[in-house]
Amino acid sequence: MTNQEKMKIPRQPMPEQDPLVRRRNFKEVPLGYSPETAVLEASRCLSCPNPRCVTGCPVHVDIPGFIARLADKDFPGAYASLIKDNSLPAVCGRVCPQESQCESKCVLALKGEAVAIGRLERFTADRHRAEAKEENVPIPASSGKKAAVVGSGPSGLACAYELLKAGFSVTVFEALHEPGGVLVYGIPEFRLPKDIVRSEIEGLKKLGAEFRLDSLVGRLYTIDELLKEEGYQAVFIGSGAGYPKFLKIEGETLNGVYSSNEFLTRINLMKAYREDSVTPPIKGKRAAVFGAGNTAMDSARTALRMGFEEVFIVYRRSRDEMPARAEEIHHAEEEGVQFLLLSNPVRFLGDENGSLKAVVCQRMELGEPDASGRRRPVPVPDSEFELPVDTAIVALGTEANPLLRQTTPDLPCSERGYIIADEDGRTKKPGVYAGGDIVTGSATVIKAMGAGKKAAQAIIKDLM
Ligand SMILES: Cc1cc2nc3c(=O)[nH]c(=O)nc-3n(C[C@H](O)[C@H](O)[C@H](O)COP(=O)(O)OP(=O)(O)OC[C@H]3O[C@@H](n4cnc5c(N)ncnc54)[C@H](O)[C@@H]3O)c2cc1C
Ligand code: SF4
């Protein structure tokens, strides 16, 4: 096929569950490409000699390489090419913001629509999983080195993967009872089925990783104890930034007011939608979610699936400033989430039992741009109004948990509590490396993976 013929093929749409059906179930929203659609989409790629798409990928996947194999219907070859650079392709194919990374750089995006790289990545990984036979994965020859990874989110998993491939003995310490970090406790099932995360983690276990769950580093062992007493020659900290931020307004301790972190964790990890759950079930009729990032969209869409009749996103700026991915906003709207823009919560009102009954909001208007470049919201005088709700979810972002900072006094941290590490993940404390959200603040899965991979390369270089 000539390049001109390739450029005439339209970008292939992804089939999805009907919005009115999916708003009440936790099944995955996009349904995935068929092999025929994937091959057709792959055949749009021009196999550029200097592929711009690769420069947009934080882990530098050989994008034209794996897509060329797909176009040739060599599905195992495509997977083998993909997995060389990305240890979690089924996850990244679903949650990476490709529109601002690889796909934004694709030459086809200059004049039309980029190759659907994310959808092809997802297809390749899913196809491999569906066809995979029980195989004996060869364990790399031991290098005699031993490393500890603190946190089993994408940064920790990517770091562990690289170290395992280099023959390290790797122990991953995870505070929660299930590994995966935000992939299991934050991102909901309907965007990222947990079976997929589990199966990608199984791959690491087959390579020899040991996972120690319910193990909070800083309490069980300090970082110094891991290095000096437990025999680890290097420690990678990928503990994320999961500490919730609050509105700090009157009534925030009423029953029915949650941080998005608590709300999503209780539903994703502790299955609060089931009557036999270990956590009290979350029930209500009207929910307000404060914030307009991806976490807010996830919380609002989760609330709908929990049976709430009406769900509002309350945001103090306008639609143009909403930080969530356009696709997430679109999905939330399609499912019936209502947007109360230019509105800011001022206080919560409770009933005689201490339960939330309403939130008082104030109208806002946009003034001059602030330091972030976005127009500053300014309160409109005498514009307060009451929004009756029985549930409120505060999704204003997160920050660093102080535990490791407090128990490792010589670990340099920024004023805001994030660990200071160089480009390669080295901290100033010998033997200690860090990456992901605990260094950068809340970012993305693939950036955290890129940081974990780089830190592993630094550890390998320093120890071998
Ligand atoms: C609701 C939500 C939705 C998101 N959606 C997307 C998305 O669609 N696409 C995207 O790219 N990004 C998304 N993100 C951001 C992305 O998930 C994070 O940037 C990424 O997970 C960061 O990875 P990490 O490895 O640094 O940390 P995390 O994923 O936070 O993992 C850290 C792990 O460390 C554990 N831990 C913490 N302290 C300790 C300790 N002392 N001892 C042992 N274990 C410890 C935690 O329990 C956790 O399991 C989302 C985030 C949230 C909250
Ligand atoms: S830039 Fe686009 S067309 Fe070129 S190799 Fe990458 S995906 Fe293919």
C-alpha cells in the first residue's frame, strides 16, 4: 500500500458500551478492537524513519516496530516488540493520555487524525493475554544483587521489572493488601479491569519478584534498616502521592463527606458496592463531587454506578479550564453527570444526626490569569445557593504522605514534602532511589513507569 493510500484510511473508532446501560454497571466502557479493525488501523501507520511518536512516549516504545508487525498480522511479534520497553502494555493501552503524548506527535495528526496507538497497544496486549498458554518464563541468571522496592504502583512495578531482567533479587513492599497502587485502588474497574492489573503483576511474580503485602515501610522497617540490617543494596521509593487534600470548610467532618481517595478505595479495593463487603456500603441519592480532574470524573462516574440518582461535578472555573482528559469529560456527560461550573463550595450543612444534607455554594466569575495561566475564579457577591446532597466527594488532588520523610531524616525532600531525586532517580542518600508521584507530585502512569525504569537502570549501573 502506498503512503497516499494509507492516508485515505480513516482512524478506526472504538466500539463502546451504550452510555445508558454502562452508567449502572462496572464493566469496561470501551470494548476493544477486533483483529480485522486492529490490522486496518495498523495499516495507517507510515513507518516513519524518524518516528516522532516515539519521542512522545516516556518509555520510548518502538511504536512503528510493533505496529508494523500488527499490520502483517504477526500478533505475537507485535507483543514481543511492545513488552521490551513497556512492562504494563494492557494498562497503558487503557489509561495513558495518548492524545497529549505519542499520538499528539504522530505525523498524521498534523493534517488529520493520528494513528490510534493506544488502542493498538491495548489490542496487542489483550490478544496476547487471551492466547497465552501456561509457559515457564525463564528466570534471568542471578547477579547476586538484592534490591527493595517500596510501593507497588506503576513506578515500583516498572523498576522491579527492569531489576528482575538484570538478575536482581527483588522484594516489593506494599502497604495495602493488594499490589498495583492507584491502578487497583484509584482507577475504577470500568476504565481498567482489575484482572488485567493482576495478570500483569503475575508476570512479575513469574520473573521472581517477591511481594510483601500489608507491609508499611517506615513502620515495619525504616529505609535505613532495609539497607543496613535486611541486606538490600539499593532501595527504590515509589510510594506515590496518595495523601488527600481537603476543602478546609465548615462541616467537612459530617457523615457523607469523603475524600475521593477514600471513596474510590472503598469501592475499588474493598468492594463497598457489595453487601458482604468488609467496609460499610456506600449508599445515597444525590452526590456532589468537587474538582474537575480525572479523579473527579472517576468519582462522579463511580457514584452513578453505585446507584446515585443525581451526580454533580462542582467546579469553580469554566469548562475550558477543566483539567480532566476530554474523553473522560465526554464519557461523564454521556452517562448523565451534571456540571455545575463557576461554583465553589463554602460550607456543608448537616442534619440532627450529623449527616450531610446540603452544600452551600457561591457563584464565581473569571478574572485575570493566575500563576498557572488559567483565569482566576473570583466570587460573585451575594450569590450563595444551596445544593441538597447526601454525599460529597472532595477530589482536589493529593500530596505526599509524610511517613518516609519523617522516618528517614537524611532523605532530602522539597518544601512540599516530595523526595528530591535527579533525572535518573538517584537521591542524595547513598543506596536510595526514588521516582513517580513521590518525586514529581501527581502525574501519569507512564511517567511513573518511565521514572521507575530509569531508576532501575541507575541502580544496575551503580551496583554492577
Ligand atoms: C483516581 C485516579 C485516576 C487516575 N487516572 C489516571 C489515568 O487515567 N491515566 C494516567 O496516566 N494516570 C492516572 N492517574 C495518575 C496515576 O495513577 C499516578 O500518576 C500513578 O499511579 C503514580 O504511580 P506511582 O507508582 O508513583 O504511585 P502509586 O500508584 O500511588 O503507588 C504507590 C504505592 O505505594 C504504596 N505505599 C505508599 N507508602 C508506602 C510505604 N511507606 N510502604 C509501602 N508501600 C507504600 C501505596 O499503597 C501504593 O500502592 C490517576 C490517579 C488517580 C488517583
Ligand atoms: S509518527 Fe505516526 S505514522 Fe509515523 S511511525 Fe509514529 S505512529 Fe506511525
